[in-house]
Amino acid sequence: MSLLMNVLWFIFGGWISGTLWILAGVVLAITVVGLPWSPAAFRMAGFSYAPFGKMVVDRDYGEVSLLLNILWLIFAGWWLALHHIVLAGVLAVTIIGIPFAWQHLKLAGLALMPVGKAVIWS
């Protein structure tokens, strides 16, 4: 079932979300200052392409992760979260789109603070 949901997710908008995460990761990797955030952005890109059957868990609670997350929120997280919230609102209008809207809301929360997270198969 998760394979079918992931295929539908990818076709109906998951590719946009994953591509935006990759874009953020590339922009961050180009700069020396943004390099600490690029692994988190690429990790979330993979999760955005196929979120069904996976879950995100906290990996690191340190002060460095908190500082990186606060800076991420200010400079990049809010617009990625906004993207996911808008897509969730559009998808929630239909009954068929509700599972996908929930995934976008989960990704919106992750977009705010992705550093210190790990993606695992559930």
C-alpha cells in the first residue's frame, strides 16, 4: 500500500516538494556558511519524494542542533513550511487528498526545524 501511495504522492506534487528541498540543499552547499544545513535538506528531500512508510525521529538534542534549527527557521524553514501548508490546504478539500494533506502538514513541521532528525522506515 505504501508503494501505491508513494507513487501517487510523487505524481501529484511530491516531486515539487522534494525538488524544493534539493534546491535549498544545493543553495546551502554552495556557501561555506550554509554547509552545516545541507545534509538535513537532502535528507528531507528524500523523505519528501516518498513519505509513506517512513517516519522522522529525533537524532540529536544538542545546543548546536537547536542553534542551527533557529537559523534555518529564519532563513529557509518558513517558506518551505508555507509551501507544504498551501499544498495541504488544497489537498484537504477532497476526501481522496486527505492522506496527502496530512503528509504535507507533517512535512511542514519538519521544514521548520530539520536539523537533528533521522528518517527511518516504519
